[in-house]
Amino acid sequence: MKQRIFIFAAALITVLASRESALANDKCLECHRNTEDKPSALFLNDIHYAKGITCAGCHGGNPNAEEIEQAMDKKAGFIGVPKGDDISKACAACHSSPEKMKSLGSSLPTNQWEFLQTSVHAKLSLKGKDHIAQCVTCHNAHGIVSVKNPASPVYPLNVVKTCSRCHSDIALMRSYNPSLPVDQFEKYMTSVHGKRNAKEDAKTAECASCHGSHDIRSAKDVKSKVYASNLPGTCANCHSNADYMKAYKIPTDQYEKYAKSIHGIALLQKHDAGAPACNSCHGNHGAAPPGVESVSKVCGTCHALNADLFSSSPHKKAFDQRKLPECETCHSNHEIIAATDKLLGVAPEAICSQCHNENQNVKGYQVAKKMRGLIDSLEAVEKRDQELVYEAEQKGMEISEAKFRLRDVRQARLQSRTAVHAFSEEKFAEVISIGLKTSASIEVESESAIREYYFRRIGLAIATLIITLVALFLFLFVRRLEKKQNK
Ligand code: HEC
Ligand code: HEC
Ligand code: HEC
Ligand code: HEC
Ligand code: HEC
Ligand code: HEC
Ligand code: HEC
Ligand code: HEC
Ligand code: HEC
Ligand code: HEC
Ligand code: HEC
């Protein structure tokens, strides 16, 4: 025990001594402290100062020289005050060099400058040949602290302001890209993330947790962290991390469920750009996408017909009263699967039977039963029609018109799946009856074609028989004639 304390004390003394000597040799700091300028005051809290790096680490020059001319001599590498890209290059002299960072005792990544150059912020600034953002734009030049230090401008509670300094500045943003919205901060503050961030919760999403820090790309860039097919993974970084989310009493299964849902499969596997990613329902920055009053109304932005029918259905009022969300109540939110007829009706697996049975909400029970009966009968006649048309076709009959009308039956069946959402027997029966009527006409036509086929076959058989008999008769007649002549 004693030994350990001794080793620890010795190590501490060595560290302090080496720092002491480095700083004792920093004549830049010493002289500048006397001038009482801002850089030298700020530098006392700088992580670089703490690591024994002197003013010359960035500005060059000779930090051991007492005289101003020698210290700030170009021949000693003094670069003065860097401007534009030279700023980032001065930082990159260390931060892009694994060897240098290692020799300074650091194991930080060394990709910041490389990433920054490929980011959307690497565009040229309006007035010069330098990038829009340099390292000091986000980290400051003096008084730089670790990004995990609450005083850092990129610490989660501060980064929102750091980004918004530009992104909420209408004049500045217009001058670069007039089509880019400038309301991210404003909207962000209405979201759960923004509200918690304002209450000093550093764990919720801020600008950099969704967009990245050095490798920020345009939202339309396929490599962007917020590009539709990458976004669910970006949200999952936190929302699927049970450890990280432990303090919050919400589930951590959204990504897992979403990836298995019809929406997730459509976007992530089939690359269907029309399918929703997390932000299509939850909004990019705000609590819900623009023009949608709440997340539970968002389905209607894509499934407009279903939403319209639902609004005029008896469930609208019933669900509102019970504070049940419109679509999720039957379809869930993240694990939405392909809808089938099984959902409809009064069988145990039907969704209706969760609330309707012989004792509870009985009218709905009866309607659900009838609706299922109707759709089952339409499906049955559709199947029968398909078989009849197929049979007639196999027999070589001309049936193309009836075959074409099979599509109308199918269409009526698809429409009925949407019409379910009126939750009205009459409206449902209307759609079904269109299908049933068309189906009946197809049945008549294909059956008559098949009858015609058999009729023609019998006709053909009789004709063949007559022709054969005539031929036989002629044959015998000719034979007879020949025999006569030979005699
Ligand atoms: C003996 C005092 C003294 C020493 C030593 C000294 N400086 Fe200075 N430095 C000054 C004064 C005074 C100014 C402001 C006058 C000027 O702009 O020329 C200044 C200005 C600067 C500027 C701003 C230059 C500009 O163009 O605006 C930088 C950067 C700077 N010093 C860095 C350093 C660095 C790095 C070192 C050590 C290698 C250093 N100084 C050593 C006194 C000193
Ligand atoms: C980590 C790199 C770094 C270190 C270390 C550093 N500087 Fe600077 N300094 C800069 C950069 C970059 C600028 C230009 C800032 C800008 O354009 O916003 C700058 C600007 C200055 C300026 C111009 C006035 C100003 O505030 O813009 C002075 C003076 C200066 N530094 C002095 C010093 C002194 C003195 C020290 C040591 C006490 C020091 N710097 C340490 C990077 C550094
Ligand atoms: C647009 C703002 C922005 C610019 C410009 C920027 N940074 Fe950062 N930087 C950040 C943010 C945000 C973080 C914190 C990331 C995190 O918490 O994971 C960060 C983190 C860092 C870290 C900690 C290690 C790491 O990579 O996460 C270093 C070192 C760093 N930046 C250096 C630089 C250097 C050097 C430059 C210039 C080449 C630069 N930064 C330019 C925003 C910026
Ligand atoms: C002389 C080499 C050198 C130069 C030049 C330099 N840095 Fe550093 N920087 C370091 C070292 C070493 C550390 C400490 C790394 C560590 O703690 O692992 C550091 C730490 C940092 C950190 C804190 C990272 C963290 O731990 O979260 C930031 C941010 C940073 N530097 C930004 C800059 C910026 C911005 C510039 C240019 C204005 C710059 N550095 C110039 C060597 C340098
Ligand atoms: C110095 C000002 C400035 C700062 C600070 C800044 N940005 Fe930007 N950013 C811009 C400008 C200007 C553009 C527009 C570039 C263009 O399209 O011409 C831009 C573009 C973007 C884009 C691309 C938008 C698109 O889809 O086309 C994103 C995303 C972005 N910034 C996020 C951030 C984040 C996150 C931060 C903070 C970590 C940040 N910015 C800090 C100025 C800034
Ligand atoms: C929860 C994740 C998330 C957070 C937090 C976030 N963004 Fe975004 N951001 C997005 C998504 C998603 C998009 C849009 C992608 C698309 O258009 O498909 C976006 C788009 C953008 C754009 C492009 C223009 C636009 O509004 O569509 C800019 C600029 C931007 N964000 C800046 C910011 C800034 C600044 C902050 C912090 C105040 C921030 N973002 C916070 C996810 C986020
Ligand atoms: C940096 C981690 C992080 C990232 C990235 C992140 N979130 Fe969050 N999110 C949180 C935390 C922490 C909460 C707070 C949980 C709470 O208060 O219930 C939260 C809350 C939420 C909530 C509100 C939950 C509730 O309580 O009702 C929604 C919705 C949400 N996030 C969606 C998203 C979406 C969508 C994305 C991706 C575009 C995303 N989040 C990205 C950490 C994150
Ligand atoms: C089809 C729309 C939709 C998509 C896509 C979607 N959500 Fe949701 N999400 C919802 C609805 C609706 C709720 C319930 C909101 C309520 O009741 O206030 C919800 C709730 C949440 C909650 C609150 C906690 C919970 O589980 O109830 C979080 C966190 C969340 N979603 C994150 C995500 C993430 C992360 C993704 C992408 C992987 C995602 N959501 C995709 C619609 C969607
Ligand atoms: C951004 C548009 C969009 C949003 C928002 C959206 N969906 Fe979808 N939805 C689609 C697309 C596209 C498909 C078809 C996917 C496929 O078949 O590959 C689909 C499929 C479905 C299906 C399966 C349809 C079938 O034929 O079986 C259901 C059920 C569904 N969505 C319900 C919802 C619900 C409930 C919500 C709200 C919580 C919602 N959707 C939000 C676009 C959206
Ligand atoms: C009371 C339960 C219930 C509610 C509430 C409900 N649905 Fe449905 N939904 C169903 C049933 C049952 C089916 C399957 C019908 C079939 O295939 O026979 C279905 C099928 C669907 C389909 C596939 C058929 C089609 O129209 O393409 C979509 C999409 C859909 N629903 C979206 C929604 C949306 C959006 C909402 C909210 C406005 C919603 N549903 C509300 C029960 C419901
Ligand atoms: C989450 C519970 C719930 C589910 C699931 C549900 N309903 Fe309902 N339904 C109700 C409630 C509550 C009422 C209002 C009952 C009342 O006011 O007596 C209602 C009313 C109805 C009505 C109107 C009855 C009348 O009095 O005119 C019909 C029709 C109906 N439901 C059909 C269905 C069908 C079909 C399904 C399955 C696709 C279904 N419901 C699923 C809760 C539900």
C-alpha cells in the first residue's frame, strides 16, 4: 500500500515538474501575460497548456527567447496570426499526425481535418478561398478544452448554440444557400430532445449526434448520417442502447421492430424511397413533421384515403373519447406488418374481437362479422372466376374480355381493404357489390364459352363421322367400279 502511494506521488511530481519546466520556458506566455491580452489569459485554461504545449505550438517562433524580435522571428518559424485554411492547417500539423499526437501522449483520432475537407462545410466561403468553417469556428482558438468538458463549445449542451450561430442567421445562410431552411433551432426546441437539452440533459440528441461533427454532409448525400436509409441506424445508436437509455423509462426496441416492419423492409431492403424512416413520422427537428399536429396523425400523410375514411367513421369519436391513437391502436407504430383479412372479423386473431364481442360493443361485433363474410365471399367468387377463365382459355376459347375484367374484381377487393376503415356495413357492402356484380358477369361469360366449346366438340364429332362415312362409301364405290372394269 505504502509502495503504491509512493509510486503515485513520484509520478505526480514528475508530471508536474515537466509541465513546470515547459511553462517556465514559455517566454511567449510570460511576456504576453504582462501585456494582459486575452489570448494569454484564456490560454491558462487551455488543454494544450495543460499538455505542456506553448504559444509556439500553433504560432511558431522561439518560446525560449526573452526578446520579442527573436521570439517572434519568421526564421524561427513564427507564422503570426493564421487566417482561413491556414488556421485548420496549423491545428492539423498535430491533429492529423498520429506520430506527433502519440509523442504528446494522445490516442485521439487523427481524422478531423480529413473529414472536415469532405464535409458540406468545406465549401468555399463567400469572401475567400478558405472553407466556411475552420477548427476554431467550433472549438475556439484559445482556452480550448476537452470536448467532454461542459465548457467546450461542442459539449452537447453548447453545440446547439455553436451550430445555430450560423444556421439561425438568415442573412448569412441565404448568402450561401437560399433554399436551406433556417428553423432547425426553433423546431428542435419543441422536440423532446430539445426540451431535455435545455434542461441540461447532455444525453439526448443534439445537432452533432444526428449529423456528425467533422464529416457533416448535405441531407441529400447518400453518405449523410441523416439520409433516409442511414437515419434509422443513427437514431438506433442511442435508442437501441439499453445501457445508455436506462435512466429513461422508455422501450429500446424501436429499431428492431421497425426493421422487421413492412415500412422497414420497404426502405432498408427494397430501397423504396416512399417508405417512412424514423423522421418521416417523428420529424427531423421538431416533435412531429411539418403540418402534422401529432405523431399519431402522421400515417395520413401517406395513407390519405384510410385516414379520410377513419375520420368519418364511428371509431373517430369512440377513439377520441378514449384517447386511443387512430391507426396504431390496430396496426401498432413500429412493428406494422402487412395487413390481411385475418385482422377483420370476430375470430380470436381478428383485431376487432379485442373490443367487440357478444357482450361488449355488440353492434360493432355484428358488423365485423358481416364485413368478414362479405370479403370472404368476394374472395371466393374471384377464385372461382379465375378458374373458369383459365379453363376456357385452356380450351382455346376467346375470353380475353372477361379475363380483363378479372382485374376489376381484384380492384374491388383491394378497395374493400381500404373501405374497411369506414367501419360501416353499408359503405363496405357497396364496394364489395361492385366486385360481386363484375364477378357474376365473368362467370356467365366464361361458363358460356366453356359450353360453346363442348357444343362445338359434339358438332365436330358428328361432322367427322359423316365425312368418314362418306369417304368410306366413296372408297367402296371406287373399289367396286375398278373390279367391274377388270372383269
Ligand atoms: C517580450 C514580449 C513578447 C514575447 C517574448 C512574445 N511576444 Fe508576441 N507579442 C508581443 C507584443 C507586445 C505583441 C503586440 C505588438 C505587435 O502586434 O507587434 C505581440 C503580438 C503577438 C501576436 C499577434 C501578431 C499579429 O500579427 O497581430 C502573436 C500571434 C504573438 N505575439 C505570438 C507570440 C508567440 C507565439 C511568442 C513566442 C514564440 C511570442 N508572441 C513571444 C510581445 C511578446
Ligand atoms: C491551439 C493553437 C493556438 C495556440 C496554442 C495559441 N494560439 Fe493564438 N491564435 C491561434 C489561432 C488559430 C488564431 C487566429 C484566431 C482567429 O482567426 O479567430 C490565434 C490568434 C492569436 C492572436 C491574434 C489576436 C486574436 O485574439 O485573434 C494573438 C495575439 C495570439 N493568438 C496570441 C497567442 C498567445 C500569446 C498564445 C499563448 C499564450 C497563443 N496565441 C496560443 C491559435 C493558437
Ligand atoms: C462544425 C463544427 C466543428 C468543426 C469545424 C471542427 N470540429 Fe472538432 N468537434 C466538433 C464536435 C461537435 C466534436 C464532438 C464530437 C463528439 O462528441 O463525438 C468535435 C470533436 C473534436 C475532437 C475530439 C476527438 C474527436 O475526433 O471526436 C478533436 C480533437 C477535434 N474535434 C479537433 C478538431 C480539429 C483539429 C478541427 C479542424 C480540422 C475541428 N475539430 C473542426 C465540431 C467541430
Ligand atoms: C502542437 C500540437 C497541437 C496543435 C498545433 C494543436 N493541438 Fe489540439 N491537442 C493537442 C494535444 C496533444 C491534445 C491533447 C489530446 C489528449 O488529451 O489526448 C489536444 C487536444 C485538443 C482538443 C481536445 C480534444 C479532447 O480531448 O476532447 C481539441 C478540441 C483540440 N486539441 C483542438 C485544436 C485546435 C482547434 C487546434 C488549432 C487551433 C489545435 N488543437 C492545435 C495537440 C495540438
Ligand atoms: C460558420 C457557420 C457554420 C457553422 C458554425 C455550422 N454550419 Fe452548417 N452550414 C453552414 C453553411 C453556410 C452551410 C450551407 C452550405 C451550402 O449548402 O452552400 C451549412 C450546411 C450544413 C448542412 C447541410 C444542409 C443540407 O442538407 O444541405 C448541415 C447538415 C449542417 N450545416 C449542420 C451543421 C451542424 C450540425 C453544425 C454544428 C456542429 C454546423 N452545421 C455548424 C454554416 C455553418
Ligand atoms: C434527431 C436528429 C436530428 C437533430 C438533433 C438535428 N437534426 Fe438536422 N436534420 C435531421 C434530419 C433527419 C434532417 C433531414 C433529412 C432529410 O431531409 O431527409 C435534417 C436536416 C438538417 C438540415 C438541412 C435543412 C433542413 O432543415 O432540412 C440542416 C441545415 C440541419 N439539419 C441542421 C441542424 C442543426 C443546426 C441542428 C441543431 C440545432 C440539427 N440539425 C439537429 C436530423 C437531426
Ligand atoms: C444522442 C442520443 C440520441 C439520438 C442520436 C436520438 N435520440 Fe431520441 N432521445 C434520446 C433520449 C436520451 C431521449 C429522452 C427519453 C425520454 O425522455 O423519454 C430521447 C427521446 C426521443 C423521443 C421521445 C420519447 C418519449 O419520451 O416520448 C423520440 C420520439 C425520439 N427520441 C426519437 C428519435 C429519433 C427519431 C431519432 C433519430 C432521428 C433520435 N431520437 C435520435 C436520445 C437520442
Ligand atoms: C410509421 C411511423 C413511425 C416510424 C417509421 C417510427 N415511429 Fe417511433 N413512434 C411512432 C408513433 C405513432 C409513436 C407513439 C407516439 C405517441 O404515442 O405519442 C412512436 C413512439 C416512439 C418512441 C417513444 C417510445 C416508444 O417506443 O413508444 C420512440 C423513442 C420512437 N418512436 C423512436 C423511433 C425510432 C428510433 C424510429 C426508427 C427506427 C421510429 N420511431 C420509427 C411512429 C413511428
Ligand atoms: C412516408 C410515407 C408513409 C407513412 C408516414 C406511413 N406509411 Fe404505411 N406504408 C407506406 C408505404 C410506401 C407502404 C408499402 C410498403 C410495401 O408494401 O412495400 C406502407 C405500408 C403500410 C401497411 C401495409 C399495407 C398492406 O398492403 O398490407 C400498413 C398497414 C401501413 N403502411 C400502416 C401505416 C401506419 C399505421 C402508419 C402511421 C403509424 C403509416 N403506415 C405511415 C408509406 C407510409
Ligand atoms: C379498428 C382497426 C383499424 C384501425 C383503427 C385502422 N385500421 Fe387499417 N386496417 C384494418 C384492417 C382490419 C385491415 C385489413 C383489411 C383486409 O385486408 O381485409 C386494414 C388494412 C389497412 C391497410 C392496407 C389496405 C390498404 O388500404 O392499402 C392500410 C394501408 C391501413 N390499414 C392503414 C391504416 C391507417 C393509416 C389507419 C389510421 C387512419 C388505420 N389503418 C386504422 C384495421 C384498422
Ligand atoms: C380498440 C377497441 C376497438 C377495436 C380494435 C375495434 N373497435 Fe369498433 N368500436 C369500438 C368502440 C369503443 C366503439 C363505440 C361503441 C359504442 O359507442 O357503443 C366502436 C364502434 C364500432 C362500430 C359502430 C357501431 C355502432 O354502434 O354503430 C362499428 C361498425 C365497429 N366498431 C366495427 C369495428 C370493426 C369492423 C373492427 C375491426 C376491424 C373494430 N370495430 C375494431 C372499439 C373498437
